[in-house]
Amino acid sequence: MKTKVVYERELPGGGFVQVEEGEAEGQPETPRASVAVERRRDPARREGHLPPVIAAEEGSAVESLLRRLVEIASDNVEIARRLLRRSGGRARF
């Protein structure tokens, strides 16, 4: 699946968050977008690891998908909530 980064910003303390746009697996006519968070500051430590995806959506209107996901990616508190939820509520710092 081919993706394109449509939004990216640095996180406080290092790392970045980005929104990628692509297509649903096996359904090229269905848009898909996701939010990934890279918390590692050191780019050398990022090699061989994909950033965790904290939100993903599929739908027919790519503009509304991107609007919702950029809203998540712009909110540090929401990013932290989703990372905690993803880790089962255990903080890993």
C-alpha cells in the first residue's frame, strides 16, 4: 500500500507525530488515513521500528478523514491518552 504523509510535527521533548493518507488494504477505491507517533528522539534508534499507529480510519470522504485525524495529531493530550490506552494504561517512559 502506497501512503503519503499529509501532516507532520515535532513533539515536545523529541519525536514526531504524522498523519498518512493511503488506501484501504485490498480496496484501492476506499481512502484510509492514520496517525503514527514516533517517540524516540534519536533517529538511529528508529531504524527497524515502525512508529505505533494510535488512530486509523477508512471512509469515502478523504477530507473528513484527514480533518479528524489532524485534529488528533494536533492535540498533545489526546496523543498521550491514546498512547496510554494502547499500552493498556501502563506508562512507559
